[in-house]
Amino acid sequence: MNDYSVRELPLFPLPDVVLFPQQLLPLHIFESRYRMMLQTALESDKRFGVVRVDPETREMAEVGCCAEVLQHQTTEDGRSYIVTLGQQRFRVLNVTREAPFRSAMVSWIEDDQVSQHEGLNDLRDTVRDALEDVVTLTAKLQGRDVTLPEDLPDLPRELSFWIGAHLDHNAAQEQQSLLELTDTFERLQRQFDMLDNTRRQLAARTVLKDTFANADGQDN
């Protein structure tokens, strides 16, 4: 599909939930209107759109991500537990109906073509290094083993989506901004800035922890 493809898509607006391409999202479907939405999706191509809703303003974002149902289990009382996988991002063009569930005409969006692959790959490596440092420092502070997954994406765009999906759960607004970007380099650069800032804070906390630990050791 290209950037100009348009289709009607059932929407699942969720407060502070941002789905990224190629990321898993488990969901519990219990409201009757969304049970109907799920049934409609299962009867077609198993896809619907996940769109963030601002919990304060109740406004729905203009950009969301298509979710494909991989697994679903329905209980006797009609509730469903599903696992979805993020697919293409989309922009909401216009809402076509509100009941029994919301649907909209959407257009697919993709990242811009990359002209400087070498520079982008260098930035990817820099981001990965910062990510590894953050994980290592976090593990040291928490006193437990924390490691990155072995299947961490290698391609710059996919890595940026993975990092976006694994930001702190309180960072939904930043996640939404990252989802809407169509420049892979800019997305990775913003993520590096966040990771580098976190790395510096964690490094400072680690020094303090080691200092107090050494002081306690000398007192004993």
C-alpha cells in the first residue's frame, strides 16, 4: 500500500495508548460496541485502528496505527481477550460514523525516503549504545538482571518504533509525537536525546549509590 491508499477502518480510541508498527498489543474487549467492532474486524481482514485519546481533553489523535488480530479468545459472557500486532500508520481523514462504533476514512502514511543511509546507520548505532547504557545502569541501580532482547530490530526505522513502544507508560504524549513523525532520522535523534538525558541521570545516581556504599563499608 502507498501513501495515497484510502480505506474505511473501524476505530478503537484508547486513553493514552499508542500502538507502533510491528509491536504487540494485548487488549481486553468488554464494551458491547467494541465487541461489535471486533466481530466486524474478524469477519473482514482482522484489522482495526488504534488511536490515542487524550484523557484530559477527550480529543482523539489524528494519527493512529492499524492493529491486526493475531489471537482472540471469547468468554461465555462475550468478553474477548485478543493479541494484536501493529501494522501501517494512518491519518484520520474524516469520521464516517459514530455508532454502534466509530469508523473513519483513513490514509496510510510511511516514513520519507532516506537519502543518507550511512548517516542514518551511524545514528542507529549511537542510539543503540545509549539504550544499552540505560539498561545496564538501570540494572545496576535496581540490583537485578535487565537485558535487551536478542531480537532487537536492526533497521533504523524498526528500531525507532521499538524504542517508541517501550517508553515509560507516562510518556503517551511523546509517543504520539514520535508516531506522527515521518522522518526516521528525526525520530531516532529525539530518542537519542531522551536516552542520553536518562543515561546522564542514571550515571549520577549510580555514582551516589557507590559513594554511599563505600562510605558505609568504611564505617563498618
